[in-house]
Amino acid sequence: MKPLLLSLGLPAALLLAACAPLTERVILLPASGEGALTGAVSVKTAKGEIVLAEPYAQADVISGVPYRLQSSAQAVQQAYGELLAMAPPRPRRFVLNFELGGDRLTRDSEPILEQLRAALAATPAADLVIVGHTDRVGSVDSNDRLSLQRAQAVRERLIAAGTAPERISVAGRGEREPLVPTDDEVAEPRNRRVEIKLR
């Protein structure tokens, strides 16, 4: 334990506790993918709490006390590379946008749909989760229906291209999860979308 503590630059208080057992270690890994944000995690015990919010921030719990540390990509790979290699791949995310008021894709979204089809062909055992969204134009009820209609329209196009229906699940979230927050009745094109996770 002592060499690991020294190599990660632990404070002197931890060096004194080096003989005590390390009961937990939490390292916040960075998010991956375009536009992905690293989240945060709280490590809380009866003797203290630490919030990790930066990539490779680390908390070691020794004798019930959480200590804040900073790891690195290299240290994580060296210590946990084999474990990370066994993790399933992260879901791939695709976003398709729609014309105002209907389930017709924008011209810019057609190539993204082709990328999705290619990804499906390369991962035949993958499942798809398709979630439809709307902007805030119209009533909540009509936007709930429209968001589901958009998700189902994408599903039907994928089935027509050869994707097995049982691999696809759909949901509609209406206007509740905007990509760009707006006031009511604002027509925001980026909110008229379907988000697809390929996993």
C-alpha cells in the first residue's frame, strides 16, 4: 500500500495511515464522446464527504475517512487496464433533427441516419433505444404524441432497412428534456430531435 500512496502523492496524514486498510477507492473517469460532460460523484462516510467532479479525481477511504487525491490516465491504465478492457463498450449516440411540426427529418440528418445504419451493420447484436423530443411549440399533450411519433418514424425506417424490430425500443419525452432551454412557444430546431443510443 505504501508505494501506491507515495506514487499518487498522498498527503502526510495518509502516509501515517498507510498501515490502515484501504476499504474503498473511487476514481471518476472522464466522459467520452463528442460534447460529453464528466459528471460528479459524492463519496460519503460517517467521518466525512468528498465530491469528485474532475476527470481522474480520486477518493480513498481509509479507516472510514475519505481522502481526496488526484490520479491520472496513465495511473488508472496501469492499475486497472485489464479491468477496463473487460468493460462493455459505451453506447454510441446519434441525434437526428426534424422539420417543424412533424416527423420529417431535416436534410442534414439523412447522412447521420446512414451512419447509424452502418454502425448497426457493424454491430449485429446491438440494441437501440430511440427517444423522441420536441421544442416547446404546442401543448404538452400534443408534444408528447409528436415526440413518440418521431421516435416511431425512425424505428420504421430502420426496420425497413433490415433492423430486427425486437432490437429497437422507443419512447417519447415531449418537451420535457430540451437540448436548448427556451420559453414556451419558442421554435428551437435543436430541440426537435430524436436521440438514439446504440449499445
